[in-house]
Amino acid sequence: MNIYLVSGLGADKRAFQRVTFPANYRIHHVEWIEPKCDESISSYALRLSTQINISEPFCLIGLSFGGMIVVEMLDFLQPVKTIIISSVSNSGQIPWFYKIKGTVKLLRFIPLSFFKSSNTIIHWLFGLSNKGEKQLFKEIINDCDPNFMKWAIAQVLLLKMDRAAYEIIHIHGNNDKILPMPTIGVNYVIDGGGHFMVFNKAFEISTILASSLN
């Protein structure tokens, strides 16, 4: 069976490099595409879904912002299983401080260079603790289009999503500072897991994926 992985905001397949999957699955990494001017997240998810072969059974796994994209895809795709990691399945799980009025407009005045930054505060927010993690994070951020990051952040702030009708397996860390763990809707909790736990808690996540997929 095919597994399609959608990485996090600004990230690519390198974020999943430590995660292992059951041998009977074929892994495909969905590549980010450039968003159109003022494009909605649902429209973007529809365009991104053309990379998925729907003629064969498949599973969707989304990380962070990629998890939100995967959830949007459920309106027009029928995966065998859907798994989100360090993400949200509905807009009610978005932290209140992201919803402050005027936050989206404020994005216009933030220089694009800010979205390329990798500093002590960013390391703390993402739960990066050693040199290897910080270096990988820096490489991923440097390779990301800041315009895409700005668009994606705006989509998170504007998110209007409720997919309670769909069966979604949710894995979250209880030390996530970017998207604090929701009080409901989480199936698996990674103790001490931060927002970059797909890398530094890869063994625990791999174990959960093996159990969920099989």
C-alpha cells in the first residue's frame, strides 16, 4: 500500500528521515507547490492532491501544517487511514493567541527575513536540544520559500475547519509550544515531545505508526 507524507510548514522530506515505516508500505513524499495569490487552504490542498495516485489504496500522514492540508484533503479523497502528527484536526484546536484580531494583517509588516531566522527562541519553541537538530532545522528553513511560509502562517491563523465526521489518528507531544496539545481529540501522546518530535522522538512515533498502520 502507498503512504503519502505531507511535511510541515517550511519543511520537506528530511523531517521524516528518522521515522521508519512497515516494510509492506511504499513511501511517497508530497512536494509543496507555490500557492496562488490569495488562495485558500482548501483550494491549495485540492491542487496538491494531484500528486496522489487514487487508483490504488493509500494512507495519508501529515506533519504540522501538512496535517492540516491532509485533513482538508479528506473532503475529496478517501484514504484507508489518515494520521496527523503535531497538528490539528479542527480550528477549535488552534491556540487562542493565534486568533487575536489583526494578527493576519500584522503579517504584512513582518520582513521575509524573519521567516528565515534560526535563533535561541526559535530553537526553544521547536524543542531543538542538540547541534544536529539545530543544523537540520536551519538547513530546512534556509531552503524554504519565505513567501510560502508567510502564506501558510496566514492560513493557520484563518483556519476554519471541522472534520469530526472523519476518522483521524492524532499523535501529539505534550511539550509542543508551537501547537500546544489539544485537550481532546489526541489518540497518542508523546511524553516530552515538542514540535520537532518527528525527528527527536522518531522511535516512539515509528512504534505508533507501525501499530496504527498494521
